Amino acid sequence: MRAPGIVVGLVVVASAAPAQNSVQLLGVAGYGTFHAAGVTAAVAGDADGDAVASLEWRRLGDAAFRAGHPLIRISPGLFAGSLFFLDPGASWEARVTLSDPDGVIGEATAVAPLTTRWPLLAEPTLRTLYVAPGGSDGNTGTDPAHPLATIQAAAQRAQAGDLVAIAPGVYREAVTVTASGTAAQPIVFRGSGPGVVLDGADGAIAAGVAWSHDGNGVYSRALGFATGHVVADVGRLFRYDDLADLLALPAGPPGGFWLDGGTLRVRFSDGSSPAAHAMHVARRENGFYLDGVAHVRIENLEIRHYGSGDFGKGVYLRFASDCAVRGSELHEIGSAGVWVKGGARHLIEGNSFWDSSIPGWVWDWTKGSSAEGNGVVLTDDVGRGHVVRRNLVQGTFNGIGPCGGSAPPGGVVTTEVDVYENLFLDHNDDALEPEGWCSNVRMWDNHIERVHMAFAVAPAAPGPTWIVRNVAFDFGATRTSQIDGYLASALKINSGYATPVGPLLLYQNTFLTTAPATAAMTLLNPGQSTHITARNNLFAGTGEALYKVNPVLLDWDWNDLHRSSAGRLVYWQGTSYANLAAFQVGTGQEPNGLSAPPLLVAPGAGDFTPLAASQLVDRGVEIPGINDRRPTADPPDLGAVERSLLFADAFEEGSLLYWSFTSP
């Protein structure tokens, strides 16, 4: 049964045998999320690949269609594209029209219906189960005066329509949920106030235990259980594989650990004893484990210190669907705060994901280690329709990985994943890592600071991958970039894989760094690539605006390319271009481009609005479906923030830093 609020429209056009180069429209389909939608068009024929698929859209009942962004060919028989900035909970129509110099066989136009998801989540109304410290799992749990003692006991009793109300306290357990809710009557696990903690660490060690001093600053304790993750009050400790590395601490402070058989050995860089610290030694792998269930929500919890094995997870959504993780703090977890494998339509919003120590560790040691984790990651069969929005992600090795390793089931190609309005800080690798099977993955209105790579598409296929109206500031201001010797960039395409990066679309972004000797865009080898289209972006670095070694095809125009220090503006596959004019003549790129200081209000304070004197103002080109619904008639500005929107609706909208987070 299709989930309520989702319409996947498929219009099949009558078939006839196509000529070799003429094109035939086989069918059009649409898929809506909250504020966006994907559209695909299946075709036959067109052996010479010169057909074009235009896209129009309208709200159901409106008289006229509006122009959308043209669909992108992602395989010989499939075009794909997206609609942005839609209202949730509404019905729409997408109209696709084929054209081809060699002719169109049959109907050239088809209309597919779709709906965007309803924005409000249902509340369970049938029963409340209460969990509190001092309770008893022998209770029924339905009386707040006689609560259950564990969340797991509530999970075993939970059924559709149940709210599990969890009182403040520390719950040292792993929770497996086996029952499903429904769209109208979900199962909700909710902290009933601040201080509801789900902790994967051993309670006895956290309370304080004796440690043996083995010499050279190494302390040990027999555990009796396996662990892959240790955190102290001074931060996460690096996991080493032998005593020699533990003694040397090559990853960096504050220290490390080594599990030697059944003995845990710990060394702090200052030589202190673990007995002088609060020690959190993971003895559980996952916080919440949801396998094959649907309509389950996790809200208002603190989840921490999971990772007894190699892939510790705060919440593991395994082939589940329509689940949500909301308003929670997930921190210092072995591998990922939320791990999604398969399923569909998960919502991950309003959470704080963070880790400690990792931004200060040596990249060569951290890469490939147990600390190479994410705030949120989608893996394997990624499923379809997931939304990750309005989260803080700070201090993890990577931020969010929104692409899995294979296509959704059932012959579907596009994944329709949206990542928007998130804040990323202090990642010593990639803030957003759309790598793997990425098709109609949309990333917009994200704010990124102090990371090595803002976006890594290495590789992301079959596409299209959308990067729209994001701010990436001071990428390259990391240990990885400044000390460990790796080149930073707003975008990474070099992968070492034969899989090409699919069509990549960069629209209305602000890519600005003040980190020393950092190019705005560094496109390196190896890696196969198709093409990158860029319009209305700001590319501004202390090094080159563009440093290009990879032969990826570019279609760049209407962008501002700026270098804030002396030197060449562009390096292009062995040729240096001192300024924009030389670059235009030498490559044919940027015929309507600009090379000017951006003159923004206060980037360091989070305000990326162009000043009135900035040449970015009114300098862009209108892009159907992207920036053509502005409330003013002036041309669009370059970059992520539109100056003409200031006070246009009586509110100041210049800054993309919408939320106030408290850093850990």
C-alpha cells in the first residue's frame, strides 16, 4: 500500500516502434517530498541522443503551467529532474514535453500527478506507556505512578497508537523495536523533559573504577566485554591496534585506547590516569534498532556512547519506512548518529549531532579508522524519499552522506532524497558527502563552515545531483587542509573509481573562504566525470577561483570568480589564466561572468547578503524552477542570498544562519 500523502504518478503513452533517431515518450512519473518533487520521463529511440525534455508544473486546479528546469538525461532511456520550493501537503501536476530534430513518434507531451507530503505528523492517541528510573518492568506501564524501568520493556509492549513517555534519567540499554505504527497512529518514543539519556557505555566504569598502571602512561583494566569506542571527559579517544601506536599516539590528543584481548589499555597524552577522568566505555553497539518496522518516531532524547563493535549507531533504521528522529542530541557515537539502510520516507530533523576530538586528529590516521563516521549516513539500498533537515552536525569526520550504494528496489532509479537547512561545522573531511547511488538528490539552503570539503561527489551517479542556494564559508580552515597537506575545495569530484560523477548542477551558491592558500574550487584527478553546470554562484578564494586538473566538462556562466590575493585567477589543465578576460578567451567559459570582490555584509558573523555596492546585485540570470519566483522584478543576485528580498515581506532574510545552536 502506498503511504498516505504520496502520489507517484505514472502516465504511459501508447507505443509504436520508434525510428532509430526519432524519440518516443514511454511514460512520465512524479514523486513528492515535503518541499520538492522528482520527475522522470522514460523514452525510446533517439540513438543520436539529441532529444530534449522540457518540464512544466502547476498546483492542481491552477489554470496555467509554469516553466520548470529542463529534465536531464541520465541514461539513454531516462530523463530526470526536480521541482523546488513547493508547498507541503498539496497536489501538483508535472508536464513533460519531448522535442527532437529527428521527430517525435506518438504523443510528445504527458502529465503526471504528484503530491507533496503533509507537514504535520500524527500524534498517537490510544495509550501512553510510562518509563522512569525506579520503575519496574513487572508493571503494566500504563499508570504514571507505576512506570516501567526500561525503554526496552516499553518497546516490547508498544503497539500502534502508543506514546512511550520517558522520564529524565540515564538508561543504559539498547532498544529493539519490532512493532509498527500506522500513519494515523504511530508509535512514538519521547523524552518527557530535559535529561532523558540513552547511554551505551558501561555504568560501573562510568561511576569510577580502579585502573592498573602498566608504565609509560598506559593504564589497563580487564573488561569482560568487547568495545570499539571509548570517550573521556576530555574527549573521544582514538582506537589503536597495538601497543606501539598507543604509546606513540600518532593521531593526536587527547589520547587513545587499545583492546588487548579482554583487557582495555588507555593512554592520555598528558600521562594522566583514567581514574582522574569520567570514562565512557561502550558495551552496546546501537541505541535504537528499528528493523523492518514503519511509522515509529524517536523524539527529545540524548543518545550517546554507542559502539561496542565497528559500526556503532545511535539510531539504526534498517529497511524501515516512514520513521522519524526528531529534536534529539546524538553525540560521541562510534560510527553514525543515524544510520539508514533501505526503507523509504524517513524524516531526520531538528537534531544535534556532534563529536569531540576528531577535528584535531591527523587525517591520514583518521581516514579508514573507526572514527571515519558521520552524523547521518544512508547506505546500501538507500530507499526513496528521505528528508534530512534543520539539524546541527558538528565535529564528526563527515557530516551527512545522503546516497546509498545501490538503486532503490523495484526498478526505480531516482532516490528523491532532500537535505536542506542544516548547519555543518568543523568536519575534517566532507560536510555533505553525496557519494554512491545519487539520483535526484537535492541539497539546498545548507550552511557550512570550517570543513575540508563542502560537497564531495566522488562519485555520485547516475544523477542529477542538485546543489542549490547553499553557503560554504571558510572551507579549508581545518587541520586536514592547513597542516596535513590536502587541498580543500567547495566541491570534490576526484574519487579513484571508474564510475563517473553524474550530471551535477550548481545554482545560486556562495562558496567563499578566507583560509590561507585555498582555492574556491579544486577539481582534481583521478575520477571519471560527465559535466558540471554552474550558474549564479560566487566562487571566491584566497587562492584560485578555479583550479582544474580533472578533464570534467564544465558549462559555467553568470558566476563571480574572485581571488582575494595576488596571483592567477584560474588554472585550467596546464594553462594559467591571470584574469577573467583571458579565461573567457582561452576556454569559452563564463561569457557573462564576473570577477569582482563580493562585498558581503558580514560573512564572519553569518550574514552573506551582498552590500548595496556589491557587483553581485542584479547580476544573475533567471533559471526556471530555481529563482524565477522572486517577489521583485529585478534580476537575481549572484550567490545564495538575494539582497532584494531584504524587507520585501517585512522580514529581514539576509542571513542563511537561521538557527541558534549551542556548540558542545
